[in-house]
Amino acid sequence: MALEHAATAPGRSEALRASRGAPEVSIRCKGLRKTYEDGVVAVDGLDLEVRRGECFGLLGPNGAGKTTTVEILEGLLEPSGGEVEILGRRWETDERWLRERIGVSLQETHLPDKLTVRETLELFRSFFVEGRDIDATIDLVALREKEHAKFDTLSGGQRQRLAVACALVGDPTLLFLDEPTTGLDPQSRRMLWDVVLAFKEQGGSVLLTTHYMDEAERLCDRVGVIDHGKTIAVGTPKELIDSLGGSQIVEIEVARPPAEEAARDALAASLARLPGVVSSRFHGGRFVLTVDQLHVALPAVLEALRARNLELANLSTHRATLEDVFVTLTGRALRE
Amino acid sequence: MSDVERRARMRAIVQLALARFRIFYREPGSMFWTFGFPLVLSIVLGIAFRDRDPEPVVVAVEVAAEDARARAEHAREILARSDDVKVKVMSPEEASAALRTGKVSLVVTPSTDGYAYRWDPTRPESRLARSVTDDVLQRGEGRQDAYEPTSSIVTEPGSRYIDFLVPGLVGLGLMSTGLWGIGFALAEMRTKKLIKRLVATPMRRSDFLLSFLLVRALLLPVELAPLLAFAWLVFDVGVRGSFLTLGITALVGALTFAVMGLFFACRADNPHVVSGLINIVSFPMYLCSGVFFSSSRFPDAVQPIIGLLPLTALNDALRATMIDGAGLADVAGKLGVCATWGIVCFVLAIRLFKWR
Ligand SMILES: Nc1ncnc2c1ncn2[C@@H]1O[C@H](COP(=O)(O)OP(=O)(O)OP(=O)(O)O)[C@@H](O)[C@H]1O
Ligand SMILES: [Mg+2]
């Protein structure tokens, strides 16, 4: 039983190989730039470092340049400038070596309609000199029931899981996942999270992009927030949240907020000076306060509103998340 | 390359080819265009142009005025006695309408000292009717023949339309499966980002392209056998030359058009662009390359160009093999023309192919 387990446990060999003599940094890029033919600057001097054994999350709104960045790192797009080093090597000189060692799931790929799950995996497996066992991979992404179903009969979530399976079947040391869980139901998402966590446990490194904060907080050791093709913050989810200076967010809607922007800003500024409040902004029709001591701040805020004769329409509080970090950094929500 | 790598590479080629096979036979449309369509075409055309017993010419005898009715009846009687003529009596209006619409090929009008004929010399059947009718009427009215001719009748397999048609259909089939089958499949793969996804693996690009040609070559016998067997059983169209020569000729043609399919799809981002390109290129060849009628019907001035088209060369080689029993050496020149297209397109396709 123990033997059998060892035989089917995926990724073991590659993980061992990876820990021996592999560089400490899986991905390093400096000053990465990409200008498309039509003049769109998608990536604009981006720096990034993903360490071995780490799961790094790229966060950013639509069009921030995540996919472009990832595809450059995957060696699928030519950068217009900057340096890229993957597993200590370069695409120009070591493409074959690198291809054997990375796993890729693109943001959108339509696998062949008429091939079954198993046939598709066999096809992808055949390209790698060493790789995982097909059956183990099918079980890993829980597609056993659909083993002989053709791609065009799979649901969106099943297709996505097959795409991730295709990325894993070559037993990579570095995994690129571009929005692996977009559009999936909670159960499928959690299943894919487990796959990623297991991969990481075996020593693999992961670069993933996502729009989901809970996903980033759950999976990623570090995240990078990018906007307009630049990294605007990097750190562990906790560090980024702590950088807000307060652990709670208070959102206040008043019945008749001041009409002029100047008056609103002045009000926001005076709220920020209250005890327990770290910062305050007017955003999306309400005042958003970052607060480090909720029990001190809340009475003071209510008192201040009453003093100005502002009627409270709604008040809510939540623990600060990466979403708040993002809004604070960019003034925009992550999912528009 | 180490042994392990070589084995891995074999596995990749086998898997790529297997995938192509599966995609092919699980798509009912591609099955029909490859196997069904040539059969249907040969049935339809074979029936339309099958060799019939010579049909009688259809002639009207016109009654212009009541007093001419007796003469008209007389002419009808003479003509009706001949097996070669089918005759009706009509009023002038009816006769003119029937002539105009091709229901009759000639109108006979009794005149003072004989008969007048009304007919359209640009219509072959009218010309035939003119000569047959004249012959029958003259003889019926008492002309003596100078001598009694003897004739022997020949309808030999090899000289019929269907003998001409079948090799043309084989060539046409090779062209369409090559161009459409491969060009379209590739463009679709690119639209679906599948090529990009494959390129993200260690797959060798040459293996990928090779798999298309390999599958094309392997499917060739399966594709040709039904059409040839059908033509042989139903129309008695045989193969005079050796099957080896025929096989090699068909293989050169299949690979040439497969490579041209690769070429047309080497950059296109969507299948519409590819189908446009393929239509532009294949339409002139449908017409000029001697599929349905001989390319020699076109003016001499364009013959050199037509002769250089890959489908013309292929059809000529196929006909030479199937009808005239030509050997490999005899068709080598034609095959060379065809293969040159293949090689040029291959080099261009490799150079220009958009992988990402
Ligand atoms: N092939 C292309 N040609 C021209 N512009 C492009 C191309 N691909 C992307 N862009 C542009 O580059 C910018 C970045 O796109 P990218 O796909 O990298 O964003 P993203 O962060 O992945 O967005 P999303 O969250 O929507 O996937 C966008 O403005 C996009 O319009
Ligand atoms: Mg994207």
C-alpha cells in the first residue's frame, strides 16, 4: 500500500530534483516592457521575483497587463525590453530545457473538442521526456468520472481542471496559472486550491493571476499588485494589509453628502483626524475609513457626524482585505 | 539525442498523429467531404453522362395552311418510319415555340417543290437533326443511294466520359482534403489558442507539422479505395497502369496539397481568411485543371500556365496512369511539377508559420 502510494504520488521526483542545485529564485524579471504593435503599452517597467517553493499571486484589474507579463515569462511573447530569467536560465538560450520544466495554463485555451480527457492528457504527456502518471493526474483534478468524455461535453469548471491537469502532466517545477479559477463554482475552486497547495508542498513554485482576494490570501505566500503595467506593491498578503495602518475598514453612507468635492474632501480629512482612525477617503458614494481601534473610532465618528447634522444612511465594517489595499493604492476596485 | 529522448519523440509523433486521426473520424463533416462527396459526385455525373443508345432526333412538321395538311401528313409518315426520328405535327406558332425551347431540334415545312428546314446551326443536336431528317426525307421521296456502307461500332472502356471523370475526381479529392482538411484545422487551432498552448510544451514544432503530413499519407489508401472500387464495380473503370505508380502519384498529389494547406494557414488568425484564400486558389483549378472537362479546351495562349498548375499536373499524371497505363517514368515530369509546388510551399510555410 505504501509502495503503491509512493508510485502514484505525483511530482515527487521533480520536487527532489528541484531542491538539489536549483536556483533560489524561480522567476526574476527586471524592467520588463511590452508595447503591442498597435502602440498599447501593456507592461511598463515591471520588476518581479518569485522564489523557489513560493506561490506568487499577480493581482490587478482588467487590462493591467497580467496576462501579457505571464506570457512573456512563459516564453510565448517577445518582450519589448527588460530582462527575464526563469529557473536561472534564459529563453533565448535554453528554451527546450525550460519547456521541460514549466507547466502552463493559459487564460483561455480551447483544447480539441473531439478528444477525451484521457486522450488529451496522453497527448500533452507525450511531449515531455519525464512526466506524471496519467491516472494519477486524472485523480488529482478529480476528473475520473469524465475520463472518457470528450472536451466539448465538459462543463466550464471541468475544462478548467483539465487545463490545469495539462499543465501538471509534465511534472513541472514551475507552474504558471492565468486565472485558473475564474468562473468556477466554490467547490471546484477549492479543489483547484488543494491541487496548487499540494504542488507547492512538493517543492514546486507557482505564479498565478487572479481577481479573487480570498484566493490570493489562501494560496499566495506573496502577492504583487499591478496596475497600468507596473508593480505598485509587493509583499505577503498580511504585510500589504498591515500597510494600510489599520485592520478594520468602516464604510459610512450619509443621507445627503456634501455636493462639492472640496467639501467632501474636507469632511473626509476631518474624519481622518479622529482618534482610532488611520485614514479616510470618499470613494464610490461613501466615506471609507481605515481604522486601527474600532471601539475608539466608532463612537467618535458617530459623534462627529451628529455634530455636523449629517444623517447616517448606512454603516458597515469589515476586516481589511487585499481588495482594500488595492482600492487604497489605485483608487479603483479590483473587479470593475 | 539520447535513447530516452528518441523514444519520447516517437511517442510524441504517434500521439500527435493519433490525435489527428481521432479528430478526423469523430467529425462527421470531414468524413463526408473525404469519403462521401467523391462517391456522390461520381454517381451523379456517371449517371448524367452514361452511355445511352443513340437517341432519335426530335422534329416538328409544321402545317402552315389547311391546304398543306396532306403534304405535311405525307412527310410525317416518311419520317415516322425511321427509327432515328421522332416526329410531331404542329401549328407554326407551336413549332416555333418548341424550336426555341429546344423541345424539337428542327422544323420541317412543306414547300412548293419539296421541304424547307428551320433550325439553329449553333446547336449540335439541330445540326444532327438537319442531316438525319434530310436523309430520311430524300430517300422517302425516291433518292437512290450511291452505295451501301458497312460500319462497325465501338464503345470501349477507356474512351468514355466516366473514364475521363474518375481520375479527375481523384485529383479533385486530393486537392480539397489537403487544402481544406489541413488549412482549416490549423486556422481553427490558432483561433482557439491551441497552437500557443502546444508551443508552451517541449513539443517539437517539426513533429507537429509532420503529424499532419503523416496522417494525410496514412489516410490516402483508405480515401482512394472506395472511389476506385466503386468506379470499377459500377462503371467498369479500371486502372491500366500499375497500382504502385498510381499510389505514388496520389501520394505526391496528397502531400503537395497538404503542404499548400499548411502554407495557406501559416499566418491566418481565423478560419475565414483561410477559406477565402483556399477558394481563390482552388476555384481556377476546379475549372481549368481538367477535372470535369479537358483543359485543352482553353485557348492555346493560356495552356502553358494551366499546365503548370499543380492540379493539372496531378490530373494529367493520374489519367496517364489510369487510362493509358503509363509507368512511373512517364509521369515523372508531371509529378515533378506538382512536387515543386509542394516544396516551395513547404519552405515558405516553415519560414512564415506563426506559432504564438
Ligand atoms: N494582442 C494584443 N494586441 C494589442 N493589445 C493587447 C493585446 N493583448 C493585450 N493587449 C492590451 O494590453 C493590455 C494588457 O492586457 P492583458 O491581457 O495583459 O491584461 P490582464 O491584466 O491580463 O487583464 P484581464 O484581467 O482582463 O485578463 C490591455 O490594455 C489590452 O487591451
Ligand atoms: Mg489576463
